[in-house]
Amino acid sequence: MNDSPRTVVGLDLGGTQVKGGFVLEGEQGTPDVEQTLARTVAMDTDLDAGADDLLDRLAGFARELGSNGPLGLGVPGVFEEPGGRLLRSANLKTLEGLDLGAELADRLDLPREHVCVDNDANVATYGEQWLGAGSGIQDLIMLTLGTGIGSGLVIDGQLYKGPTGKAAEVGHMVVRSLPANGSEDPDLRCGCGAYGCLERLASASAAIRRAGAAGLDTDLSQLCEVARAQPGPERELLFEIGFDLGAGLLATTAVLDVTCYVIGGGFGRSLDLLEPGIHAALAERDYGHVPPRLLPATLGASAGWIGAARMALDSLD
Ligand SMILES: [Zn+2]
């Protein structure tokens, strides 16, 4: 029997790319962050050849990374809990209905309980809480501002997913109510079916849409650059988007007494421009809550695989 530490692989499966890397058994403490980030590698997702082919290639990717212990996988989608079957995934429809953990355990000859599969927002949150902006913080919510708004909740250092795995979907919190006269703004109708979800107002996609509607540059990085350089309509728009985001945080804080939010995703890099609006929204209520800390995520696109690997490490405990 070999006594060397096992290699625990984390994978973050996206619609176009799979990011991956490894940590070693025993690294639950505080591995070197730079060294861990430097282990990030990627491969194309390539859905053309179907689910079996993708699962074979995921297993091959894990083997190349040295996998000989537990494996963690993040996937954008909704899972059946308990059980872990992928119920819905807008970008990975070909995998719907599959128990991805069982499929990978089979291919890698691992015990099923050592393959941990979770929503991509949850694994990213766990990654940031372990080695990123939330390191050392026991209670936080992470929001990922991208095409939509992903979110994860950590309570007492543990991810909280709720009895059916769908807790803390902050992006689908309704922050703009449906007008009683039925004259709704079609842009605010969410993919989930509800009206006025936070992600229809404050995701990167929403920001692009709102910039277009205001006659401003729809290239978000350009827009933010102008907003940073001078006062004007660009800065005002980002204030308004921040204010809407703040409405979501206000509601979330009222329910969960959240004291720390980690903000990630491409649009999250403009947190400095959103913060004035967020703070203005939060200042509307005085209920004795400590103003929550707003921290920019620090692990970037590596947060997902790192959190997935940490989840897999936990399965050894
Ligand atoms: Zn929604």
C-alpha cells in the first residue's frame, strides 16, 4: 500500500470550457494560494459527440491531472436532492437526467461517495471561502455576476443548500414587482418564469441590455472604464444597477443577517463602480444590522475547480 497523499482533482464544467486542477490529501488547512492557482488547466467542453464522449473525456482529464482519490465536479444546473441527478442545465442539456457522480465514479473506479457533484455557484462559493476573498470568514454569500447571477451561501463554514438543494438563489429574488395593471417590461421577465428577478436587473447581461437602452457603449469593460474616468451617464447607470443589486442584498440580509458578500464573475470586477449604489440601497433600512462587507472575489475562474476539490477533500473526513 502506497502511503503518499492522494491526489484530489476538482473540475468545473462550463458550456465551452472545463477548468480543472488538483490538491493533495492533507491540504485541507491552508495550501499556498498562488501555487494552487498555478495548477489550473483547461480543456474544451465540446458537446458535439454527446454525453458519453464528454464523460469519457472528463474522466481522462481527471486521470491526466493525477486523480487517484476523491473527485469534485461543479456543473451549471439544478440537481435533484437527495440523489444528485442533474435535472436541468441550460448549457449542458445533453447531460440532463444523468447521475454525473455515478458516471464518473464508474469510469474512474472510485467509490460513489468520493465523487462530489454540485452546482457551479456552490463550488465557486466554497472555493472563495476556502482560499479566496472569504478565507477565514465563516458566514457569507457569494454572488457571481455573469450571464445570470449565481449564488452560494456558507453558514458556520459549511455550504447551506436547503432540503432540496435550492437555497440561496439570490439571483431569482424578486426585486421589482409586477405592475398590477399588467403593463410589464418584457426585459424583466426572467428565464425562470418570474417577473423582476435580481438577475434581470444586475447581471452582466442585464447591464449590457440597460446600457443599450440608455444609448451607451454596450461593451461593459469600455463602459466601466469611462465611468471610472469621469462622472456622467455611464457612472449613473452603474449607480442604478448597484442600487438594484443593493435591493437584493437588503432583502437577503433581512432574512439571513449576512455580514459578508463576496462578489465575483466578470461584471463583479466592477464592484468599485457598483458599490455607491449598493450602499445607497442598504442605507435605506436601519434595523441594527451591521453594514455587510463587500469583497471582490480573488480566485477568478479558478474558484470553481478549487471549491470542487475542497468538497472532494471533505469526503475523506
Ligand atoms: Zn428568475
